[in-house]
Amino acid sequence: MTDAIVIEKGEDLSNWLANPVNEGQIVQTRLAASDRVIARVTDGIYRQPASALRELISNAWDADASTVTILTDAPRFSRIYVRDDGAGMSHETLTRLLKNIGGSAKRREEGKSLGVVSAEDVDCTPGGRPLIGKIGIGLFSISQLSRRFQISTKARGENYRLLAEIRLRAYAEDRSDVEADEGEDYIAGDVLIRRERTDDLEAHGTDIILDDVKPRVRDILRSADRWDSVADREAAFKRGDLDTWASMRVEPPTYHSGYIGNLSEPADGPVLLAIKPKLPWTSEDPADIRMSKLMDAVEGEFDRLDRPELATTLDTYLEMIWTLGLAAPVAYVDRHPFDLTQDGHLQLYWITRERGRGQEVRLNPGITVREAVKAQIKGAPALTDGLDPVGGFRVVMDGVELKRPIRFKHYATTQRGLNTSVLFVGRFEPDLTRVAQSQRGGDLSLEAYLFWTGRVVPKENNGVLVRIRGASGSNFDPNFFKYQVSEQTRLRQITSELFVQRGLDAALNIDRESFNYSHPHLQLVTLWLHGAIRQLTNRLKDEADRLRALRKQSDAQAGRDHLATTASEIWRKRRGDEPAPDVVIANTASEAQEARKAGSIAIMRSGVPQPAKPQDRAIYDGQAAALIQVLAAYDVLEGRTYEEQQTLVAAILAIFRGGKF
């Protein structure tokens, strides 16, 4: 470092890097953030390691890359490598990046001269993609993973590449060496840069190498806390400490990348696994189907869970792959919701401006949602999301091609519930011309869907997810932007996405993972979304009323005993007009499994106390069914495995029947 030439001014640095005479030499400079708040990026504004990789993927998209390759060294995670075949950075672009943290040239006129925006539209890349980045801190999200990393970058047509070694430091760290006055730039780290000659003029792209991943980040990615807790629980059981064993509810993930107990082994040495990996794909499976295999694995948890969830099914690494698939501007695992066709299990509606129940749209066989909407809705609205060149952008992480892990499948609620899913789609483009420019925050337009099905799989896909320019920084919000109306069960059965084409990005906080709820765009979108939810739930209530009327006729004929009536009254007081679950007392495991697939709650008859007289079996079954319905009304069974549900019901029944448990 002492032999390097030191250059601080951005213009001087750019000129030095531009000069072929300096090839092979090293120049030292310091990173500069344009604002005190931006400097805090190195203090940890991002919540998870996946956030940093998400930002690098977005940078590659903005650089018009077609392929991004990520290698994580799983399950050791000692180094992380990210490569893209995008435009790369010239000496002007790299200098601009290093000397203006938080002062991105994207979406600005100056971006044209640097070649980072389209000459025709500063909101687009040179290749015509809508730009995701705006602030200019994405690269420095890397500080969440490592304080040291390397960049190798080359622009097409140039006869040189630039190699930069960067050391980041927290904003509060080493503050004494930079006594900047108010208004001056703030230092965020040091850089050593070398220019190298190359004869491959057509090569282009950027590589980022992290050789020193933070120990805590490695522990997070390898689920160290979870595996250690699993080991502690097993040890407690072996030594007979059943109190400790029972109090620790931690379980190993169903699918995982394996676990190395000792990270002190050399990074270049063999991997000594304490726990072998259990992945949902095989080494022979091609990259483009592995995400589908991951979804299959999570959906397969129906065998033991009523509402499969990522947190219990996957380790942190596989959950990160899932999260990045949700966040990146890539295609869906199966189909875009606007490209769905009629399969006999879908009702389609258009979200109207007026209150009500939406406008029904006939979805004839072979016709897609977007085609049906254009043909039947006044004004022939064209749903365009999913028609952009998303297919030309691939992200491959450790041999897994990332895709959006959302499927639009019909899951039954109960045997007496809806036998179809419901899809509401719509556009929102308010006329803001009457609002002062200083108050409206620019134009706003979006397309959206709300998909209702009996059960959302996994439970983390329940809620609303916002995609701005094809990418998302947040996961699903199960509260739907603080929706206040009590619709407990129905809200848990909705997956929704907002495809924002213009606006709303100004409402994003600096971490791109949360929103400023006071921004006018978010307030407008919230009102529109809540109105769409009401239209959907009104439709569902109409159908519930119809089915309830049919059930009343049937119940009147068959008659009801006092216990069943009491349980139903408790359900209605607790859950309103939401349909109560069917309860099945199964004789076999296969019968129970089929009942669960149909949306019922099932327990095994052999697992609960039985009457001494066979003629009393109907009474016992009725008591069990009533108990289960009351427990379900209060969400006591929610999130529990089928085995836990069975044990809980059996224990309560044993208490009142004086039987053994």
C-alpha cells in the first residue's frame, strides 16, 4: 500500500486510469459518500446477507447483463463470487462510482455521457430496460458480507480492464482520521486500483470476489445457530434431561445444504461435513428445473403440515435462494399470472373503480387472462407485465437458475367450500394532473393481481409483494399495507403482487426493503389495494352465503345435535361468515391424507380414546369434531404439524373421558 500512488480527486483519478502509460501500476484512493446518511450504508441498513446479493443482481440488470453467475462456496461460505456479462465499467464510470456513493448517475442526464442510461430515456438502460437502481449504494451493500472485496471490470471495446481492491469501514470507525466539516464528503473506505491491458476488445462484464466473508455472515448462511440448537436438544434427550428437551422446539430443516461443524479448516482443504446435505434436486437435474424442484419440496410438506412454511422446511441458504428468486427480475417457476388459462379451477374478475364485487370475465379454454381482459373489459386494457424482456436475464446461483417461486394452484378449503380459485386483476393509473407537482411525487401506474385459494403455499407467499420495475426488495406483507377489516381466514388465503411501472420508488426507504408510508404514492396505492381486497372478499362472501344456504337445507334434513350446534355458534362468533372447516375422523393414514388435501382437518381414530361400546362411536366422533372446530376457531391448531394436532386433541379428549394418553 505504501508503494501506491495516492490520488484523491475524482477527475485526477479518472485521468490517471485513462492513461495507458500507467498500466500495471497501482493507485490508491478513498471512497467518498456524498451525504452523512448514505455513509451509514456501511453500518448495516440491510437486514440479511441475501440483501447484498439482491443489490448486485439489480446492478447487473441495470448494466444490461444477460447472465449473472453467483458462487457461494456452500456449505462453507468462505468466499462469494459474482460475475455478470453486463456493460462493465470504464475508468470514468468506476471513478464516478467510487467518488460518489449515494450520488448515482442513473436516471440523470450525466448518465448519458457515462453510458449508464439510454440516450433517449434516462429512466432506462442503454439496452432499453427500466432501471432498478437510483441512489447508488448497491455496490456497497457488500459491506454486509465482507469489509474487503475485489472488483474486476471491463467495458466492451476497451483494451484494458480495471482491478480494484476495496476495504470498507463502518461510518463510526476510524472517525478521527477524517475531521470533515458539515457539508463535506464522508469517507467510507480505501481502494487500490490497477489498470491491465487486454487484447480482447469484445469482452465485457464485472466480477466481484469476496475472499473474507464475515464470520457472523457465514454462521447465518450455514444456519449455525439452528444446527447447534438441534444438537443441544438431542444431547439433552440422550442425558435424560427431558425438561430441556421438551422446552426446545427446534427441529432440523427438512432440506438443507449440509453443515460443517469446524470452520477452522483451511479454505482450500477438503470439506468435512458434520451433516450431509439434503437438497430437493439431484446433481443431474439441469439448472432451469431446480427452482421447480425446490417448490415441489416445500409443497410436499403437506404430508406433515397444514400450512407449509419456509422457516421450518429450509435452511437459511435454501431460503436465501427462494428469497432471491422472489426479488430478482426473472421469470416465474411456471407461468405469469396474466398468462394463466382456464383449467376448470379458476374464476376471473376485473378490479373496477367502483365499490362492489368486481366485473366477471369469462375465461374460455385456451385463452389467457390478458387476452380475456382485453377482449371483454371496456377500453380493451392491455396487461403488459411479463411481456418485457425478462426472459433475456438469467441468474444462476450455485447451479440453480433463479425463478419466482410462486404458483397459482387451486387448493381446496373444505369439502363444502369453494371448488375454484379466484383471480382478480386490474390496472391503477390515477390522473394526478390536478395535484401540484411538488406534492404528487411524479406519475403513478401499476398492474396487479389478487389470487385467492384455499391455502397459500408456503405461508410466506401470503400477502402483497411490490415489484418496482420488475424487482422487489421486500417479501410478502401479510398485513396488506395495514388492512384494517377483520378477514382473518380470507386474508391468509390471498397472494397478491403489484407490478409498478411508474412511480412509487420514491417511497422506498434507503434499504429498498421498506416504505415511507407518508409518501402520497403509497397512500394512493394503499387505498386502491384495500378497495380491491374488498371487491374480492365481497365475492367470496356471496359464494359463502350461497353454500351456507345449501348446507342449511341439508342440515335441516339430517338434523344436528346440540354439540355440533354449539361448536358452530362458537365458530360464527369468532370467525363470522367464514366457512368452518370440515372435520374427518379417519380410519387409515391414506384416508386422513386425502381429507387434508381436500381442505379438511383430519385426525386418526386410532390416536384418540375410543368408547367401550361400538354403538357409542358416533357420539365420540361428534365430540372430537366439535372440539377440533372450536380449537380451529381460535387458531390453536394453526402452524402445528399433523402429529402435534393429533396429540393435542387426544390429550384433551383423554382428560374428559378419563382415558389413557
